[in-house]
Amino acid sequence: MTEVKQTVIEKLKQDKKLEKIETESKEIKAKIKELFFVQKEAIEDLNKVTNKKEIEEIKIKYLGKKGPIMQMYSTMKALNGEEKKELGFYINHLKEILTEAIKEIQISLEKEELEKKLEKEKIDITLPAMQIEVGAPNILEKLVEEVEEVFLSMGYDVVDGPEVEEDKYNFEMLNIPKGHPARDAQDTFYIEGEEILLRSQTSPVQIRTMLKGEGKTPIRMICPGKTYRRDDDDATHSHQFMQIEGLLVDHDIHLTDLKGTIDIIAKRLFGEEIETRFRPSYYQFTEPSVEVDISCFNCKGSGCNICKHTGFITIAGAGMVHPNVLSMSGYDPKEWSGFAFGFGAERMAMLKYDIHDCRVFYNTDLRETRIFDRKDSDKND
Ligand SMILES: [Zn+2]
């Protein structure tokens, strides 16, 4: 802008038409001298101008209705024809050169302000992009969701229950009376006396569901959730862990139904080529009880570290619901039968995703958990 302004001002200064007056009339001479002072003053004002607002003000000051040029025109009324012509020539000249000068500076200022604005709004594409952290669900959460989908597709309900539980639902109604040695293996955290505790298994949700069914409604449910036991934390133990238990109660339910169900789950979660195997076991709330093995998905049965060279991996405990449990919950064991099963979510996730330390599920260390990012595991699926 400075350059344009200086050129315009220089041009105005060079214009000496109003200085070298050729006239006989004293009156006209005085008026033209007045115009010359207006020219000089305008040059000074234009020299100081720095923005659009200021140039607009100058335009009004000199070329506006109340400006010196318009006022000079109004004094022409009193003059005779020749004088009018003479003065008119000089007024027109000043008007012309000021209009042009102001216009040039105005255009230059507008251009400059636009450039400044564009510069300010310019996006620097060489700047590094902002890093966006993308979160991922906890690996256990993801596993539970997967299991839920399988069971929902088979018509099961997903049921929630309290984590702070009564001894009655956590033990007694599951055929584990006070003083029973099985309680030792499930030593938990007591909240109030010996009656209120953190549930050591999700089985109490099954009891609550059966009580709701009042011995009349068939049941098909799973109840994934957190459970607690007084364990020292290490690579394979945690004082908090997750179970995915399920229960089916109906008429004419047999061990083969349990086997078929478990078989489908194993295949859906670990692959179609997976085989299941039942081994006799013992639980207080099922009779008969079994342990569920699946053929090793890693070595296909030939033996490896994961299956400890047996070709099979234990993934669940299961069995036919004990008649005592059925009757305590209001279902007549002569009429009703059912099966129950329980998976350890951590164990399943450790097998499925080749995780060697279960503490990783509960740590918030991103360096560890990021490895099991959902996106990555989906790619492997
Ligand atoms: Zn193996």
C-alpha cells in the first residue's frame, strides 16, 4: 500500500495547476488559492491514511456534500459567466484529481486487507496432523458380546444380577450349606457379617431367575458378569474375574442337549473343526457334572504348549441341574430337568487371543491393552 500511496501523493504534489493561476479577477484568484490550500491539506491527510475507514472519512471530508469542493461550487452563483467558467475549470480539476487519488488508495487498501485476511485464514498443510486416539472395548467385554450373540441366536436371554449378594443365593440354594467344604474353594469378600458378600460365582443369578419362574416357566438364560474370590493375583488368578454361566430348564432335558449346546458354542467361538469332550467331574449344584474340553485349536490335537501336549483344553464346567437346586427354587425335579454350564471369560479370552497374563484385562496400561485392540483382533478373526 505504501508504494501506491506514495505514487498517488507524488502525482498530486506534482499537479501545480492551482498554484500557477492565470486570471485577471482578484476574487477568482483568492478562491483558487483557497482550492490550492484544500489540495495541500488533502495531500497531508492522504499521507496519514492507513486503512479503509480512514480513506472513507477523507472521501466524505473532501468530496462530500459539506466538503470544500461542493461549497466552492455553491459560491459560483454570484459570479458572471466568464468568471463562472474560469472558477468552474479549477474546481472541476481539483475534484477530478482528488477523486482519482482517493479511489486509487481505496482500491489498494481493499486489496491489502483482503490479502491479510487470506493469509490469516490460510491452512498450513505442512503442519503435522492432530493425533486422534481411537479407543477400543476391553477384550473381555468383546468376548462376552460375542458369546451373548451366539446364545441370543439360540433363543437365550441375557440376565443381570447383583454383584453384592446374599449368602442364601450365592451358596445355600446352590446346594452348598454353611460349613460345606466347597465353600473354602470359593472364599469371597464379606460385606456384612456372613450373610452379605461379593458373589463368588454368577450362579445366584440363575437361582433368582428360577425363583421368578415360580416353577412354571421354562428357562433359557445366560448371565455373564463379574465375580470375586479371595485369591492372590498372579498371571492366572485374579480376585476379580468374569464368568459366563448359563441355565436351561424345561421338560425332557438330557445330557445330550447340554453336549449339543456346548458343541455349537465351541465351534462358533473357536472354529468349525473344534471337537468337544466331556469328562466326569463334581459340582454341588449339578448331577452328573462334567468338565468340558475342546480339541486344541492351535495344534489340532497333535500336542503343543497351549494344550500342554494333551491335544485338549478345558474350557468349562457343566452338568445337569441337581434335583435339590431345582426343588429349592420351586421347580419339581420329577417334572422339570435342566442343564447349567459356566465358562471363565478370562480363560476363554486368554486362549482365543493368546494372552498369557490375565492381569492385562484389568490394567489400564495402554501399551499392553492396545495389542488387543478390537480392530486388530477382528483382522485375525
Ligand atoms: Zn495344542
